[in-house]
Amino acid sequence: AGAPQWPQPDGRTKTSAAWLIEHAGIPKGFTLGAAAVSTKHTLALTNRGTATAKDLLSLATHVRAQVHQAFAITLVNEPVLVNCTL
């Protein structure tokens, strides 16, 4: 089964980022050092206590790369990043 899809009036189709992330092999609770995907919600990244902003950005970059590799879709982050990029 494929990802859920929602056609948009402009002809594009939205899909579930959480579905893409989980089906790209990144489960809830996945960790990269002290940064982790939340155990409750796939779209939330968490600090396990000692993660730096750089660690969280590394995790976000890894997640985005895995989704792109699996589906040829580039996730777009919703929070505005200040003085850093993915």
C-alpha cells in the first residue's frame, strides 16, 4: 500500500510525512547520538539530554535523506530555522 494522498486544488498532491519517514525505515524512538525521533510522534525530534542543535540538525538531515532515498521526495521542514540550515 502506498502513502496516503490528498489532491490539492493547484494540481499537486500532499502526502503524510510521518508515513514516509516510518516507511523509509525510521521508526518512532530512532536515535542518532543524543538526538531522537519522538517515541510518540514521528514528526517530533527530541533531545535525550545532551544533544546540541547540531545533533538535532544532523538527525533531521538523516531523516530527510532516508525519505529522499526511499521515495525520491524531499521533505520540507515546517519550523523556521534561524542561523542554521539542513
